[in-house]
Amino acid sequence: MNRKKTRGFSRHLRSHQLRAAAPITPINFTALDRYLYDYENLGLAPWRVSEKPPYPIRRLWVAHLVAGFFSWQRSLQSYRQDYLLAVIIKEPDFADSRLRVVVGEQKTRYGNDFPDPVDTLPLPQEYRDIVGVNDLEWTTHRQLCAYRMDDFEEQRAWLARRSHWPYQDVDGEQLVLVQHGWMWVGRAPMAASTLVP
């Protein structure tokens, strides 16, 4: 369902420019020690999570996440544990893009969030000239959602048009994986850090 075009773009752009220019929230090390992860989400109102905001808005927030990556990386230099720090850019669900750090057992869980990389779809050209983007190593992954068989059948008319595969989870339940989009994951290059796997 299409909704009306967002009005007042110039006003929204100014608001986003102010918010994106603010330094990223520092890592909450107390929460990181307790929950083994911390993250920074985007606030893209008036655009919904499932919408792709206009080009200037997306560039602002990718630049914000990349700058935040290097800020968090400096903060983590004295941290006592190995960590996994990444910028995650999603499309078409751009508002679900984030900066995330995980440690301990969460490294295994979140490290498996990313299906096997796909070599045929590099980071979109519109982001490649943003400061700091080329200092990260980017991998491309399918954004997959798992559906139980009965849920898939209920929504077959819509879901079957997308790429999908049968899948069996660790408990032996038959599921269907459906590709909803793409995600690009930016991490420090392997040679640059022994802490980021």
C-alpha cells in the first residue's frame, strides 16, 4: 500500500542534518558487560522502517554510522574482551540499519546473523564516497526471514514471489527462508585489527 508523499522535505532534511551531525551515543559498557551487546539504531521519522528514505537522508545516516564505528572502535581499544563491531546497512528496510558491537557468546549468535556473503552485489555506489566507508571491509548478505510452513502457506501469494528456500532449524522444524532484501556489513579490515574476527 502506497502512502502519500512526505511533505516538508526541506524541513525534514534540516532536522536530520542536525541529528546526524551529533556525536553517536557512547558505548554503554555496563550494558555491554551485562547483555554482551550494544547498538545504535536510526530514527528516521517520518519514514517508516519498511520505506527507503530519499538519497540525501540515507547518505547522512550512513555517514553517521560510519563515524560512530570509528568512535566506538577507539573506545573499545582498552576493553578487555574480543569484540565484533559492525555497521549494518539494510535495503529496502533502511531504517533497520545500525551500528552494533557484540562480545562473548553473543559473538557466535550475531556472527551467524549474516548468511554466506554474496560477491555479485557490492556496496551501493551512492555510499562509496562517504568519509570512512572505504576504510571498512564490506560484505553483502541476503536479508532473510524464516517462516513456519503454515505461515508461509497463508501468505504464499505474496511471499512466493520472492526468492525462498526450504530450511530445517536446529530443532528439526521445517521452515521456509524468504529473502526480504539485502544488507551490507562493514567491519575493520582483518589486517587492521586482531580483535574483530
